[in-house]
Amino acid sequence: RARAEALAGPFGIPKVYDSYDALLADPDVDAVYVANIHPAHLEWVVKAAEAGKHILVEKPIGLNRPEAAQMIAAAEQHDVFLMEAFMYRCHPQIARTTELIASGAIGQVRLIRSAFGYNAGSNYDGRALNQSLGGGGILDVGCYPISAARWLAGAAQGQPFADPTSFKAHGVLAPTGVDHYTAATMAFPGDIIAEVSTAVGCNIPGEVTVFGSEGTLSIDNPWLPSSPCRSAREPLPPETTFPAATIQLTRGGNRETITVPADRDLFTYEADMVANHIAARQAPAMSWADT
């Protein structure tokens, strides 16, 4: 409780709770953000749904497809909002990229390359490398490049996302048994191929690049655009500015930088996405079917 009070004070948050159960029992709480360790998502999403709370749950929504299906079923049964928190999907650069792909700015999409990885060191008890805590690159950050490949393959065909027709991966395990670094190829309808890579055993620069028959598109900061401070301990000052996102478009040897302005933090875009779509119970940024 002391830690909760210390965080709540600077932000003017009027209530803190001794437990998750106490929070869910409060009738004044309309929505919750489930951001505990991966293996705990199922329990607390289901409990939140049963309590009638709308839910934003950190990625990955669960450890596997059956867990995700169980959470979606709970949201349907109790008529509450549920979204898997892929925050990057909520930024305006996603809509702009979708427009460019759908308009044929680079011709027919042929190949997608997407990556996200970091070096978690050798703390085998820590979350990133601990199997019992849902560690490993694929669950932690590999879900980003996979979700981006699905989104872009769908955008190329006028759909919100596309399911791969085949998936082949190679990886190396850490001593704890979690995936340490992994690369995979995905094939999609329309003769689209995606190369995705992830790691908690080495640094891999964040990348989203799309190669088409007439050009190339690359997002400069695909995962954390317009986010000057991810872990603020006090409200950001009113004069805080948020960096614009940039997309590089290359056609016929000419390179153009497309700027996508931002008027708020990336995670504020995500919170607004939830608030604006609670009545629909799903948000277009990350639908249940896409999850």
C-alpha cells in the first residue's frame, strides 16, 4: 500500500487499494489495466470481467491461444470491453502507414521485415528469462513484429489484418528454457512473405520495413513513437511536446520523409482508444479476432 500511495500522490489519485480484489470490488471503478506478469493475466482478466470492469490487458494477452479465447469469452459473457494493449497500434502513424500501403504507394507488397529485441543479461530469476514468469523473447517483445506483419499483410489486401498460411521458425533457448533469440518467416495470402525476429539475448533495433514492387516503406520508430517519458513519476509539465513520427518512403530512387504529428503521448493515444470504443466492447486497433 505504501508504494501505491507514493505513486498516487504526485498524480492526485484519490484512492489506493490493499489488493486487486479490493479494487475490483469498488463500484466507482469502471475500467482496469491488467499489467501484472504474463501468467497472471488470465486470472485477473476473468475476475475483472466477472466484476463488470472494462479491461485493457498488457500484451501478450495470455500465454497461449486457449487462454486468450477464455478471456475473450469472459468479456463476451459479462458484456465488457477488452483490448490487448499493443500501444503502437493506437498511434496515428499506423493509420497513415495503412493508407500508404492500401493506396499502392509502394506497389504490390512483396516482403515485410519486422524486429524487436533486447539483451536481458543473465538474471535468470528476472521476468525476461524466467520460464515460470512467462519469460522469453517471443512473449515479451516478439509479439510486436508478429502483430505488425499481420497488420501490414492485411493492409495490403484491404483488411484489418491477415492470418499467415505458414510459419517457420528457428530459435536458441536460454539456460532457463525460454527462447533467447528467434527468427521466423511467415507466408500470407497474396504471395506476401514476412521475416520477423526477436530476442531477450541480444539487442535488435526496432524495425518495420515493407518492400513493394515499386518502392519501400520504413517506419523510423515503430514501437514507441511520440513517447518522451515511459515511466514518469509525476505529471508531465504543460509545455511538454511530443515528437512527431516519421515514415521513410522510397520510390524510383527518391526518398521522402512523411511526418505524422502527435499531440499526446503514445500511451495517452492508447487510453483514448479504450475510452472511445468502450461502448463497442472492442477497438479497431486490436480486435478480438486479431488477438
